[in-house]
Amino acid sequence: MVYAVYLTPAREDPFMTSHQLATTAQGHGDPTEATLDNPPSPDSMTAVVQHAYGLDAIENSERPVPTAGPGQLRIKVAASALNPMDWHLATGTPGIVRLAEGFRRPKHQILGREVCGVVDQLGSGVDDFEVGQSVFGWVTGAFAEYTIAKANRIWLAPTTMTEVECAALPIAGTAALEAIELGDVRGQRVIVNGASGGVGHYAVQIAKARGAAWVAGVCSSGNADFVRGLGADQIVEYESADFTAERWDAIIDCIGNRSGSEIRGALVDDGRWVVVGDQNTSGLLGPLPRLLARLVRWRFGSQSCHWFVQGEEVRYLEEIASLVDEGLVRSHLSDTLSIGDLRSGYDRIESGHTVGKLAVDVASAPGVASNEPSNDVGVTP
């Protein structure tokens, strides 16, 4: 299991019932009132929930449909995706996860953190979106028919991929963007360790798009053709070769299975090591102590080590959407699950050998009405 070092900030619960909103909408208009911009709402929805930590506690449940508050919009969910972060949030491991997400039980009971869908309702003060537009981005509670998003965590969906493919972008795609940005890859020799995984397969494509002179990918022999098809100039099959035997300007490390001294020897004098994932998930703090120690040790010398808390800045959504529509980035889905089959998805994430992304098709679940996005903006229907 690879821990997602590209941590996301703690989030408050965005879900508000109509009764709760009645006390907060004073002077802002009432988003519960049906208008052309806010059509009538159904009373209940199907959601994947968790009342306690542990994968056995995950279940489907009927929940009230949330209402968009000030600065928020409601999305009728088409699809989401599973990430290593989802596994950590569901299991509450390592222990540091519970400091942000609830010590005894999850603070956010509806699961899923990234979404693609159609704007269904606008809260007061939201002027940049319209009902019917296809959007994607970061949310809390994507494994449900409807979810609530902050307007500054959402962007218009790319027009050249399906909703299910688009739903795989917000977490892994933008993490890859941030990693490539930190790697300063233009004109450089770059290697992606874990090139066939969720973040890794985006990182290979983005490094090429951002002008890297040479992009190599570390993967198994079974995934070599896949990574080569992403545009990699060189494949390092880890069963028979060692990527630290060569020298690189930047190492985008999505696995975290090599020591700092090994990485130092594999970097040029001013090389950059960008840590995206780590295999240490044990203990209260997981990989955090080791990461902090590395930052201290790597302050000295011309080589540098970087890891990051994922910023959830909308500019990354805008940029990844542009790269997709330019034909420079695509999502590879190893499988598409229904919301009734998420347990198997969590097990596959835990194995650490998923190729590309695992998507979750919410709109096709029994009893869920299909989305009808505007064809003027957003994903292809």
C-alpha cells in the first residue's frame, strides 16, 4: 500500500438540509425556492455512507438531498473515483487521519472526494456557473446522487472525455500537475517512479506536455507497453533494472520505496526529488516523521526534496482541463465500478497495483436518473 503524500486539507461538512439553510439565508435569497436556476429538489437520494472506521462499515443508505448554501452549488453526480486517500479515510489509518477526520468515527459520513456531474442548484453569491453545466472538482461526499461543492473548488469539465473519465482527474491529475511543477521539468531528464499508477500515469503525460527533454517511467514488465503508450521515452522495468543506476534531473516519486541516499546518488548535482507517495502507512503518523526528517536533511546541498499538501486551487483544474482538451492528457481507467461494488475497489486500492484509476459510475446505479448536461459546456454526453 502506498500512502498518498499529496495530502488534502481538512474540510468542513458541506451538507446542509433545507431547515438548516433557512437560518443562514437571511438577506441572501432562499436557495430552497424553486426557480429557473434552482429546479425542484427530490426529497431523498442514495449515498454510500460509513458510520465507523473500517471497510466493513461501508454501506448504501438513503439520505436527504442537500441544499446549496451561500457560495456553494449542488451537483447531480455522474461519476467519481477511488484513490489511496479514500482508503486511508475509510480505515482511519494511519492515526493522524483521525485528527482531521474524527477520532472515534468519520466526521464526513458520505464517502468520495472527487466528482464530475451537472450543476443542479446554485447557492446565493454564485455567479460563475449555471444550472445544467458540466463541472468537475473536489468535494466531500461524491458517492451519492447529489453532492455540495464550494464554487471555488469546481471548474468546467473538459469537452473531450466522458464524465467517468473526467471524474478521475481532480485528485490524481492535479497532484501530478503540482508534482511536475515542483520538479521544474522543462528541458530536463525526468523519471516517474510508479508510472502506471493513478498519479504516475498523469505525471508521465504532463511531463511531456510541459517540455521535459526525456521522460522515463518505472513500472512492471507487464505495464511497459501501457507506460510507453503514455509517451514515455524510456521504460525501466523494476524486476530487472534499477532506476537509481542512472542520473536524473528530476525524480517524481509516486512509490517511496527507495532511501534518501539512493535517491541522492541518482540525481544530478542540482536535481529535484518530488515525493508524491510513500509505502510507510504504520504507526500514528505514518510517513510524516520520515518526510519531515528528509526535508531537514535535504536543506543542505544543491539537491532538493519536495512534498506537498494538495492545494485544491482551481487553477489546477483549469489547467488539467485545458491539457485534456488539447489532446495532451487522458485518463486511463483500469475499471469502472458501481456504487454497489465499492468494497472490491477499496481492496484493489489497498493492493497497490492498480493501473491508472478506478472510476465509480454513480449515474448508472439502479434508481438514479441520468444526467443531461449542456452540450455547450462540459464533457461529451
